[in-house]
Amino acid sequence: MNENNPKIVKSENVHLDSDYVEWIYDVKQRFRKTQIKAAVKVNSEQLLFNWQLGADLVSRKAEEKWGSGIVEQVSLDLQNEFPEAKGFGVTNLWYMKRWYLFYSDYENRNKLQQLVEDLGKEIDTNSIRLDQVGKSHLSEKLQQPVEVLTYPDAFSYVPWGHHIAIISKCTSIEEALFYIKRTINEGLSRSTLQNYMKADLYHTSGATITNFKEILPATQGRLAQEITKDTYDLGIIR
């Protein structure tokens, strides 16, 4: 449907004029933005949890301390405590650890920090800024036995399944962030992202992305749909 010519469902005993059409269109647009912000907020909380748990498993040297089956044990404990929540399967927990390791094991942490800071600056001016959906909470320092890599706020714009696909295929931080940017810029579905990586777009097109800050509302909506589709139930809201 053309949003410039919105469809009006008319009830009885009303007189609809151009002023009403403009107002109800504005209301719908505001609600769409609310949906996008809500999707990003939920996704950001889930990803922060995944990052923290992955960091725990690494920084606590869980397998050395408690045995090679500790990830399976954590999975059992979490599923037992939160039976209605999804995402606590053994495979998913291993991905959390692998996700954290992919970025924290990078040979030059200062370079990584600069890369994620640059990524954050590039998306900081669009209409779903994280400071509108809880950025300050995401920036809290993780309470770990040893110093760990801080969660990059910009990652919150990308669904968990996309992150898994990226770390499974990419061999460098630069390549991974290239596909993260493309996902946000174009609202990529996971299948499209995988096709991009299969075609090795990072090396064939170059790492530069133009007009990254100018993310269209329609693109944001597609990304929010991807986030909603990919988001697993934490068993919190009923």
C-alpha cells in the first residue's frame, strides 16, 4: 500500500476530512517507530545477556574449573529454572562463548575497540538510537572476575541468528563488522546475509559502505521484523 495514499476504514456516524487523514497517518507512523524501538530494546537485552554469559564462561575458565561438561550443566540448570524461556540449549550456549571469543581474542584489542566505536558513531544519528531504548544500561561495566571486553552497543541492532552466521563465516573483525553494517543498512534477512557472505561481498565489493547514516524507515521496519522473528522468548513477559 502506498503510504502517501493511506487506506481509511470508515465506521458509522463519522465525517472524515483531510485533517483526520493526516492525523491518523501520523499516529500510525508513531506506533511503527514504537514497535521498532521495542524490538531493538528486547534484542539488546537478550544480546547483552548472551555476551555476559559467554564472557563468564571464558573469564571464569569454566571448563578448567568445573569440568568439560560444564556448559551442558549450565544449560540444564537454566532450563530447569526458566522452563518457559528459550535459548538455553547447549548449542546456543556454546555459540555465546564462541561469539565472545571471536571478538575478545582479537590480537589487537585497541583496534577492535576503535572499530566498534566507529560502528557506533555511524549508527548513532538514526531514529532508533540506543540512548532512546536503554543505551546507558547496556554500557554498564560487566562484573567479572577479570577484565573482559565491554559489550559493543551497536551489536544490538542485529538479530542473534545473524551474529551466529557472521562469526561462523567471517575470519576477521573487519569482515564481521562489514556484514553487521550491511545488515543494519539494508535490513537484511538472514538468508540474504548468508548469500552475501557466500558471494564474499566483503572482498569483492570493498569494505566501504556509503550513506550508512541515512537509514530509511522502511529499512528499519524490515530489520525490526527480522529482530522480532529471531528473538527467542525469555519467559519474562506474560
